[in-house]
Amino acid sequence: MSERLTIANWSPDDQPREKLRDRGPQALNNAELLAILVGSGYPGVSAVELMQKILTDCGNNLNTLGKMAIHDLMKYKGVGEAKAITILAACELGKRRQMEKPEERPELGTATRIYNNMHPLMQDLDTEEFWVLLLNQGHRLIKRLRIAHGGISEVTVDVRIIIREAVLSNATIIAVCHNHPSGNIAPSKADDNITQQIKKACELMRLHFMDHVIITDGQYFSYHESGKL
């Protein structure tokens, strides 16, 4: 019995999953992207070749492909109901993405904006939490992450995690913040120490450390605004 030609059987240079992982989705053509979804062709025909055949019959137009019925796709050898449904689901997701507006990333270029963005998350906490805000060159938020949480009066922070997340997210600017459940906005010696550790690590990695903001319910302390950073 002939072995089905699955993507796992291809040479590394021909595997679209590995190609996407190493070079990004933009490096793949439509047939290769669809081949990742269907996973296999049939004896003598790879998944990419199968999808190329279907796309050719659609004039290489994804809109035309998305208008096909399940029974139309199942007329192709190697395409069962599950694969046909997967193909149409992918086309529908693409259509819906076009209809969505891009997510608006908040601009967090000041301590006040950081406070307004983070206060709803931290106003009712009874223990400290330490968050990092990863920003692009325009001070737009890429991602915010809770790095540590725990005690009533302090929390242990691993600076290596902050730098790793910044590098993985292609951030160029970093801000951090944490809460003081006591309501006292004055920074502690431990706060000063972690601020200096982050500053040194950012300088080493050529990242801009914008601010460290201490948040309480109704007010904040900014290392940048106070001249301590």
C-alpha cells in the first residue's frame, strides 16, 4: 500500500511549517499556507500540489475559493469532508479579518497615561504586583505583562525576565509599574534598587527605560518625573 504523502515526510527545505517558523508566514505562497491546514495530499501528490491544483481551478483567487461549497471541494481526490471544512473555515477567517479594524494600541508616553492604563487593574489589589509595559518607538503599547506578585510590602522581580520579554516582543522602550497596597506612594529602598538594576540592564541591551511608576488608588509616583531616572 502506498504511503500517504504527509508534510512530515517532506525534506526540511520543503516543509511549509518549518518555512513559516523560520522565515515567517509572508514567505509562504497561498498553496503552502493551505497545505499546512490540510496536512496531506494523496499518493503521488503532495498537499502543496493538491492545493495548487484547487487554486488554479479558482483562478488563483482566494475569494473564489471561499465561495466553493463543501461538496465541490470534495470532488478533488484527496479532499474529504474534514479538509473541505478546514479550507472554507480558513477563507472565512480571512474574510472576517478584513472586516475588523486594527486594534488601537494605547500611547503610554507619560506617567499619567501609564497610571490611567494600569490603575483599573491594580486599584483593588491587597498584595503587590509588578508589571512591565513593552512599547514601540512611538510609545505605543505592544504588550503588558505581570512579572511578579506576592507580598503586602514588596515583591521579588527577576530583571532577566523583563529583558527577555522585551527582546522577544521587539520592544524598544520599557516602562514598569507596581502598586503599593498601603496607599503610600513613596518609593522604598527596594524600589530604588530594582529601578537601578533595570536601568543598567536596559543600557546594556540598548533599550530605553522610560519610567517606573508606583501606583496607589488615586495617585502615583514617577521616577522619571521626580528626576530619579
